[in-house]
Amino acid sequence: MSPESENLFRMVNLLGDIRKKANESNKLELELKESIINIQEILNNRTKRLALKNDKFKCYSLASQEEIIEVFE
């Protein structure tokens, strides 16, 4: 993350505040999304290697914002 985005990120503690700052700063939003994607890939790779009673765990792709909205309509 860039120093500018890290400073913005340090100024907030709650998820709602993080969202507000990300909405105010496109750069922060993009960098947070990239960071989250990297973590998701690591977790998916580890989860795919797990098995319970010889059945491997499955990882599903994330729902898009539109799909989430559809579910709650």
C-alpha cells in the first residue's frame, strides 16, 4: 500500500469508517481491494489442500455486488 493510503487507513478503526475513507479516495479503495484479493488467494490455496474424511474442501468465487443485491430484494 502506498504511504498516502496507509496514512488514510491509520486514521480509521471501524469498518464503516474504512468504507467512508475508501469512497473518498479511489486510490485507497483500489489498494484495499488488491490487498484483499491477495489474502483471498492465499486462503483459497490453503483451503483447497484441506480434506475431511477424504473429501477435499471446495472454494467458491465471490458473489458480485449485483448478485448480493438480488438476493436481498
